[in-house]
Amino acid sequence: MSRSVAPTRRAATALPLADHLRQMLALLEGERQALAALDLERIITCAGGKMDLCAIIDACDSAALDEEGRGLLDAVRRLNAINRRLRNLIASNMQARFAQLTGRAGLYSQSGVGSAF
């Protein structure tokens, strides 16, 4: 019975690594659009999709990566870094807005933790 399950688990990794990297690029582009639109549901969906694709890519044979695959991998890394910077910028902007609304400069800082008690 476990033999019939193993091929279905490998079915997701049957595609070449380059195809999975193309899927990751599309997903990262969708995440970038979701971040720009502040679409929380789509951001969460993209995060789950990234985790799933990372698990599939981890199971692939990276030794079979050709020139195109290396280019795709580089593009995935760059787009992920751009998205990370965008997330950090949004978080910083939100922190500044919260500080402005509450009149406190260090809303998330440790300095105000002990003063409440």
C-alpha cells in the first residue's frame, strides 16, 4: 500500500525544477501585487503557496539545474528580496501611523513595557 502512495508524492516533483521555479516566480509576483494592494487574504494565500512550493523544490534534484534554471533561481531570489523589503517598508509605515495615532513614538519598543505595571 505504501508503494502506491510514494509515486503520488513524487508526482509533484516529476516536473523539472525550472518549472517549479517558474511557478515560484509567478507566485512571488502575485505576492508583490497583493502587498501593493494591501490584500491580506491574498498575502496569506501566497505565503502558504510559497511554503508548499519550497517543500517541493527542496525535494527536487538541484544538481540538474542548467543555465536557465540558475537564471530562474536568481530571479526568484531577487523578487523574494524585493518583496521582503516591501513588507518591511509597509510594517515601518504602519508603525509610524500607529505612533502618530496614539501620540507615542515607540509603540513597539521595550521602553514602555515596565511602566504599565
